[in-house]
Amino acid sequence: MSSEWEAVIGLEVHVQLSTRSKIFSGATTAYGAEPNTQVSFVDAALPGTLPVPNRGAIERAIEFGLAVGATVAERSVFARKNYFYPDLPKGYQISQYELPIVSGGSVKARLEDGREIEVALTRAHLEEDAGKSVHDAFHAASGVDLNRAGTPLLEVVSEPVMHSAAEAVAYMKALHRLVRWLGICDGNMQEGSFRCDANVSVRRPGAPLGTRNEIKNVNSFRFVEKAIDYEIERQIRALENGETIVQATRLYDAAANRTRTMRSKEDALDYRYFPDPDLPPLLLDASDLERARARLPELPDARRRRFIEQLGLPEYDADKLTEERAWSDYFESMLQVLPAQAKLCANWVLGELASALNADQIAIEDSRVDASALAALLARIADQTISGKIAKDVFAAMWAGEGTADAIIDARGLRQITDDGALAGAIEALIAQFPEQIAKYRAGDEKIFQFLIGQLMKATRGKANPAQLNQMLRSRL
Amino acid sequence: MSALRFADIAGWRAAAADQDPIAAARTMAEAAQPALNALITPAVVTGPHTATAGGALAGIPYAHKDLFCTAGLRTTAGSRMLDGFVPPYDATVSARLDQAGAVCIGKANMDEFAMGSSNENSAFGAVRNPWDLQRVPGGSSGGSAALVAAGIVPFATGSDTGGSVRQPAAFCGVTGFKPSYGRISRYGMIAFASSLDQAGVIARHARDCAEVLNCLAGFDPRDATSVERPAEDFVAACDRGVRGLRIGIARELYSAGIRSEIADCTRAALAELERAGALLVDIELPRLQLSVPAYYVIAPAEASSNLARYDGVRYGHRAEAARDLNDLYARSRSEGFGTEVKRRILVGTFVLSAGYYDAYYLRAQQVRRLIAEDFARAFAGVDVIAGPTTPDVAFRIGEKADDPLAMYAADINTVAVNLAGLPAISVPCGFVDGLPVGLQLIGPAWGEASLFAAAHGYQQISDWHFRTPQFGAGVPS
């Protein structure tokens, strides 16, 4: 990219709220059912039906607002966005327009190079999702699946404050982490639970904002990055060729890695927003906010800071352990048992546990070894009953369902040999078995020492305490 | 059969002890249909109905405005668009009447989507006024008013968005009641203008309206605009009497457009109330004149959005062999909607459009607030406000069909009530040119009790509501 240009990016992210039922009806929001099997009379917009707001969706929006330090409106208003489309049964979408439930706030994000940005939010508003048009299922006809119609969404709108695709993706990832952390969204991008529209413009640094193009409905981090990069390039190329940018809505074609115009400003729809007369203004008082605040978990940034400052974890570990709430909670549960062993716990969660989960492709919530069982194992390292190396074998046995750490250690006779007499005997046997090597060591060949230790570990089937063995062998020789 | 043509619910109830009033009402309705055209769809009623079943309205026949969804019974809203639409569910009003034991004998004719004041805007033909078959019964609840006036049913449901219960009641010489906004659930009542629509009742007697209201009033979790309030007995309120009742007389309800004979009729009625102990108090409603223009911005705006769901995609009229999506929309809606509905959709779409919203919709909403404030100020000193329901008596069919503005202007005394969300009732108070005249009584929000005290009190000292049209004689007995 030419350095004379500056990109300006703002994102609108549609966060699907994790309520069991829809935002204005009692139909279920479960994903993947047969078409049109999760459609109430309200969702189908039968004559005479009326929307009734879902408390759960409102509560989730409040929690989000509090978590990003935004203003949660005492009075917000549902509005109708009017347009015709077959997957929009009422002929309007219920959204919020002039008075959204959440205004302001910000989200901190860290880029891959370690740089931190804070992205200001314009607003977040509640709205309903549309259904889905199906164009390939029937000959010469399109189908409409209304299962998704009325699914609750929180549209989170950022200020146009990002300047590269990398920043946009870092922000989107931070937002994704936050909504999953809060438990207000399952974050499943394949199922469309977290989707993004990106507004992109370019300008000369310091100049007024350029004309923007909006890339609609991108549902993966990688595609967002590629789509924005492509769009920045495209606009710069156009401007450098003396063309002007035409405001338009664009679609990203992942296969071709390009964006193409969906409609230009001239074709822009007039949505004729007006307050929905079926829904009284949404009034919230201090007690609604207090209850939401009480439900809020410790937020990831605060927890990360605590891990570093109070537990002394390295930044890397703290980052990893605050990416997902379930991992973080698992780690915290272990600390209940082993409060003084934060680093040991972190190593094991991010090491052995992570690879075991990964190998079996299971989520930490479904781990075959739970936090207290793993902590019990690590307690045996801490009290020197077993070595770290042996612990890995015990963990594998636990993973295979062979029982608790202690039971496996006892059954397999894995207790570490810490008895000086037993180790001294092994050392005498070594001296008898490897006279040449002993002589070399005594002549100053330091390298041979590791060989001797290796032989001793072999002789004790790994159960010797390595530090003790080390010290005893040196003093004997 | 003529023995069953009782004036009130009590009479029907007494007869039901040993006869089948449902069969009688159905027979009369069928016989009257060629002359009145008051029903769109007769109900299939199974089995004999006697008052043996429980419920406050057990065994009482009624006509149901074809705006209320009835499970398994065609519901058209008077529109070709919904010709053949059979709802899979009951409106809350339908369900509550059912629970009370009342029996629907058919769906009453109405102006299409409740838009009109003459019942000429019905896709199923005009309804005729039983007092003069060449004249309109008023609208939009014209079928309901005609059936009650002809003595075929003791009560009928209506809906009132700008006078659609009160005006036809006045034209047909019966009593028409519209409650405070939020008193009766709108769930299942096909929407015209959501912030103005309320279900209402047409009966011969105010007391019967109160009795039906007792069954219909109350919060409904399926309508977010219905209001939770302590239960009230409106029948008991009827007997409070008019002594000491403060009745406000507003000069603005006697504007230049009100025919002097009509004004005289209502003044005579008020004088009688005064003799019965009521106090007449002069009040002002300075911004009443603005109510018609404000109403004809707000109601069409909401209607343009409410009627967007009739797109030919899921139910209702669908154009044959559409070339593409836009053709399907354009032709389904062009063919399905009548002229007046199209006019209001166009007006509503215009006033919500970008660049016009502030000047029309927003300004109309401001005017609406001012009108509500006028009423609130007036009600600080009076219990009810009285004046003519309509500027003139029922006009000839076709007389105003080409002059929508004249038709709208005649709503001058009724629409302000809806803009302010107030309860009101029209009671018969005399005749001009042999045609009935209505006295409108308006109450403060949630002041139905005072309203019924005044209306019933008046009906205790007058007999206009007992007068029946000559037409009744034509019904075979």
C-alpha cells in the first residue's frame, strides 16, 4: 500500500444474543432445524400478531453496555426499518434507530505485534434478524426459511477509528472474546452468530474522511482481513487513477478475493424509520442496571492484569488464560487447590491439557480430566511425590480414565525415590558398572556426567528425584 | 321469531332459557343479508346454544367485526387481499368472548382494513343503513352497527382508530363504546394504525357495552401496549348516577362544520342531563382543529408499515405468473388493495420518507401531544366532555365516495379522542331528517367508569336508544 494514503475503517458487528427464544416471540432460536419449523405466528407476521420483547435479550444488551463502559439508556426506543424482501415477513425489521439501548464505550484490542488499540464504540442496539432466502433448492423458484427470522441481535457499531485490516481484525477478535466471555453470544461464526459489516474509506492523512464503501456480511476473521485489504487497495488504485469513489454497498467474494458492488448510493433504500407503535419505549431504571452489574463476571482485561500482577504469570500465559472464559475458569479452579502454584498450573493447562483437548477435539468444558483432578496431580509434583516427567505419564493414564492421580501413582508404584540409602545403593552399582566413564569424569570430562545421571534414572525407572540424585552423585565422585 | 328481537343482552338471556337465540339471530342475519349486506362470512355454529353453559355472556349471540382473527373462520378485514385467509389462531378478544360463552354468528362487514367512514370501502360491497337502505351505516364498523340497529344481535364488536365504532353507532342509532388505549388487547386484531387502534363494542345500551367490556378488559402478555390495571366493574359504574357529574362543553366540538340541527339535538340532551343533576361546564380544546390533519398523517404512516406484510409471499392474495419479485409485489398489492387503502399507503409512505419525516410525521406527533395536553387540562375540571359524535346524519351511498377530503373532515369530533388515547362513547340522542343523531361523551384516560355513569345515566332519562328502524319489520318472523 502506498504510504501516502490512510485507511479509515469502522465496523458494524452483528452479535447474536444467546437467548433460548426469539427477541419478539416464543419460538426457539436453536440452529440447524428443518426449514420453517421454528416459526411462530408472530415470526410469520400473520395478520394481527404483535411483538413482545424478550427480557433475556434486553438483559444481555445491558450487560454488554456495562462491560464496555458505555451509557445504558434509561429510555430506548424500538423503531421500524421498512423495506420489502421475502425473508422479511412484516415488511419491516424491528431495530433501534434514534435512541439505542447502548451508547459509547470502548473495546481494547491487542494486535499480533503486541501494539494495543482502544476502539471507541458509537452505539449498540437491539434488533431482530431476518429469515433466509434459499435460491438453489428449487427449480425456477426461491424458497424462504423463517427459522432465523426474529433471532435477537445486538448490532455493535464502532467509530471509524481503525486504520488497517489488522486493527479491524484485532478489534473484532477482542469483541468476539468479550461477548463469549460475558456469555451473551456463542460466537459461532460458521452459524452466523457473529458477523461483520465493514465501512472502509481512504484519505490523505489529515484530510477529511473519504467516501466510504460498506462491505456486507463477512463472517470470518480471515475474510474480514482480506476483504478490507482488497477494498483499501481498490480505493487507492482508483484514486491514484484520478477516479472518484462512489459510495456503495459491496459484497466480498471469498473465492475471487475481491469485493463487488451490491448497490450504489443512488439505489440506496429509504428505510422510513419510525418508532414502532407496537412497542412502548424500553424503560430501564437503576435497579435493572444494578442487577445486570451483579451478573457480570470479572472481565478479561481485569483478570489478565490480576494474573500478571498478583499471580506473577508472564504476559503470554495471562493472555492465553484470558482468551476464553472456560479456560480461565478452569485455571482459577485449580488455583483453589494449589494457590501457590500458579505458574505450574498455567504450564499444565496451556501444555498437557491443551494438547490432550486438541488431540481429542473436545472443549475444555468437556475435559476428561477436570480442574480439581488435574490440581491433585500437580500437588504430587509440588510435594515431590513424582517428577514432572512421571506426572505426564500419570496424566495420560488419568486422561484414559484409569482413575485419580494418587490411585495411578500407587498402582504403578511411581512414587519418587527420595530415600538416600536407596539412591546411594544405585550410585555404588553405577560406579561398579561404568568404571571407565567414572574415571573420565574424574579426569574432568563434565559432559559424561549427564550420561551417568541418565543411567541412574534408567536404573531407578525414572523415579529418582533428579535434583537429589545430581547432588548425591557429585558429592560421591 | 320476532319475540326474540329484544333490545338488550338481558332480554336475550331471558329468552335463551327456553329457546335457541343463536339460531334465531342466524336466521335473522341470513334474512337481512340481501338488504343490509352486513356480514362477510356467517359463522358455522354447531349444536343448540342455551344459557346452560357458564360464562357472563353464555348463549348470547354477537357479530364479530371481520378485523378480529377467529381460528378456523375466514377473516378478511374487508379486503380482497385476505379473501380466503383462515387464521390459525384466535384474537384475544375472540378468545375472551368465547370464554364468556358468547357465540359469534358471523364476521361483520367493514371498510377495508378499517379505513373509511361509510363502509363503502369494503371489497365485499357496501353495507346499508337499516334506517334508510339508501344510506351508509357509517364506518368502518358499519356491519356491526347495522346488525345491532336491526335487532339481529344484542351486541357486536368493532374497532375504533379514529371513530370507527362511535360514528357508525351514531349513524345507526345505537351505542358505540371505545375504551382507553391499552384497555383491551390488540392481539389478533388486524392492525390499521397501531398507536390509535382499540377494540370497541356496539350495543343498544351503554350498560351492555359495560357488560361486554367487563369480559374484554385486562392486560394481555401478548400485547406490549396493553396495560396492567386493577380490575373494575363497569356495569356497577353505570349505576353511579349523573348527579354532580361535571360535563365539559367545548366550543370547538361545535365548530362551523357541525350541522345546526345536530348541535341542537345534542344540546337538548345535555340540558336533560343538567336537569338530572349534572353540571355543565364550559371548557376549551384549543387545538382540536389540528386533530384531523395530524390524524391523517399518523394513521396512514403507521398503516403504510402495518400493511407491508401483505406482499403475496406467505398468505393472502398473490398475483398470478409474476415475472419477478417486484412484479409479484406490485401486482399482488395493486390487485389486493382497494383505492382508499392504496391512497393511505401512499400518503403514509410519503410522510415517513427521508426529507419529509420531520415536516409531517414528527410535526403530527408534536400536535398529537398538544391535543393530549388540551384534554388533560380540560379534565382537571370536568369528569366527561360532551358534544356531537358527527357533523351530520348518515349520508347517501355514493354521495361522498369521490371526495375523500370531505369524508376525512367529518371525523373532526372523533379522531382527537384516539390521538389522546381516551375512552369515549356515542349514545343516541335524537333524530334529524328521520335519521339518528349521536351524543359523544369523552372520558379521561382510564375514566371509563365516569363515562358509563354518564351514558347509562342519560339512557335512564331518554329512550332514543330503544327506537328501532322500520327495517326490522321486514325481517320475516
